[in-house]
Amino acid sequence: MQAATTDLIARYYAAFNARDWEGFFALLTDDVAHDLNQGARETGKAAFRLFIDRMNASYSEQIVDISITANAEGRRAAAEYVVLGTYLKTDEGLPPASGQTYRLPGGAFFEIRDGLIARVTNYYNLQDWLRQVGA
């Protein structure tokens, strides 16, 4: 189960990097819980799709240097990574965008159910990102 889980998370990030949104969402349960960094929990694929659409409007990102670990039962996993991004369009409540680039360490925690991702909790240092985009 552990290997299947690490493979699932690797496919999740591969789909994200390829902007294969149908493949990305196929890896999630219908009731997926998505915990936003320093924000609220959103539930369901529809809410996650709206989040991705908002992100894609303002940011272009790739996830690199990914390290994935999973527990023996394969029910929980964690990933540490680096986000390489470009701030394309001003996001509401954030500093103005002018094509600034950033390199931001981050991490995520996952819960797995029936071979799919049932929860994603993302963390990164918002103050570091703000500094990098010139806020």
C-alpha cells in the first residue's frame, strides 16, 4: 500500500505540472477536502476546480524537487517540494502582479481512501512569497 500511495501522489504532481486537469481531478475523491494555506477548508471536486481556475488565472507554477513519504498502510502521505512560479495577474487581496518570479518551499499532507486522494492540506510561507514578489 505504501508504494501505491507514493505513486498516487507522484501522479498527482505530474498531472499538475503537465496541466492535465482531467487527469489531476481523476485522482481525487468526489468529496475531497482541500485545506488552503492559511485559509479555509473547501470540500468537493467542484470547489477544488474553482480554486485551480483562480490559481491558473494569476499564477504559472511547476512543482519540483518533490520528496514523498507514506505510512505503511498507505492511508496518509506527505510531500515536500519547491514551487517555481510566475505571478501573472494580481490576485485579490495580494500585491500587484507584474510577472514576478518566485521559488518557494512548500509541503502537503494527504489522506488516501479507496486508492484516491481524499484530503490535501498545503503549507508554504506566505511572508516569504510576499517578500519575493516585492510586497
